[in-house]
Amino acid sequence: MPAYRDVVRTERFERELKKIEEDPLRADEFTEAVEWTLARDPTSGTQIREDPPI
């Protein structure tokens, strides 16, 4: 049985997403790509904090 994962959007992610929301299509494509990648392989990202909130 596959392991299911949730992608949690932090405040920092939401703030930085607003910077590219001037182009809604670009923002949607970016968000979907990040969620798709991390949901399948969470180790593919780069940890930016020693103590992540999750």
C-alpha cells in the first residue's frame, strides 16, 4: 500500500508565493509542480530550517 503524504504550506511559502501571483498561471504551475514533486519524494527538496514546524 502506498504511503500518502500531505504538503503543508508554511507562512513563508505563502508569502513568497504572493511575489509571483501577479501571473496566476505561473503561480499555479509552480505550486502544482512543487506539490507533485514533494508528495512523491519529500527528500528531493532542500531543508531551509534546522527545526521545521512540521
